[in-house]
Amino acid sequence: MRGAAALLLALALAPAALAQANKTPVKGPGAAKEGDLVTVKGQEFRLFGIDAPDKGQTCENVRGQQYDCHALATRILSLLINNREIECTPRGQSPATGPKLAICRAENGDDLAYAMVERGMALAYRPLSFDYVSIEARAISFRRGLWGGRVEPPWLWRSRQTEQKLDEMRKPKKAGGQ
């Protein structure tokens, strides 16, 4: 009887314990995988509240020349981390069951998402948070980073890419395999 009661208590407390474990900060040497994605101790974390250019996305500089803004944003985040220790505190799961969303801080306590938006290397992601909207407005007004030219918001770029792929799939195939 006591064993059954203990088992029921453990089962009742398990979701709360699991939720707390999922919010436990992870601290260790960090690395940038993308402009808004870091790894710490083998775990991937998407920086909460921001969106950076995706792989394959290009932007235009002030002279109208295209450049790989995904690579630039990734490089800037890498320089901010500089192979030092960072701490990521999970804030939930990314949409489509991607990496965990997290607030990640550098050794000196700086919020990496804030630093990326402040430098104009990422955009505030309003569907998730308004935390970085004011610093984004400042980056835009000073034409920092990506704002020095033209940048398509990554969520719109992804949507356009998906539409183009769907359009390609909808096109009728020509007879004879052409």
C-alpha cells in the first residue's frame, strides 16, 4: 500500500520535476552555429526573442551589392562568444519542435540576443517577445549591421522560400520527362 502511494506521488510530481529540469541553466564553453543558434555542452539553444538570417539568405549593402548575411550574423555571434563560457536558461521549445529557446548570457552577463539585435545582426521576433523591439529601433535608426542596407526579415524570407518550393511542386510535368 505504501509502495503504491509512493508511486502515485512520484507520478504526480514527475511533470513538475521535468518542467523544472527543462529550465535548469546549462553552462559551459559556447559556440555559434547560426546567428541565433548556439551550442553548449552538446545542446542546441535558439536565442529567445530574436531571428537572424537563415542559411542561403542574402542581404544588400548600402551600395546594393548582395552578401551572405547568414554567414555574417553567425560570425558576429561567434565573435561575441569567442569560445568562452556562456549560460543558457531554457524558455521553452522552438516552434516545430526545434532546439530549445533560451536566454543565453556571456561570461560578463551580457544577453547574447540583445547584443545581436543591438549590432543590427538579428531582428526582434515579435510573435514571441517584445523584449528587443526598442533596441532594434535604435539599430535601425543608426543603420547598424544589416540595417546599413536592405534585409528581408528571416520569417518572411522562409515563408517566401516555402511558397517557391510549393509553386515548383505544383507546376505540371511535361510529357516525356522534360
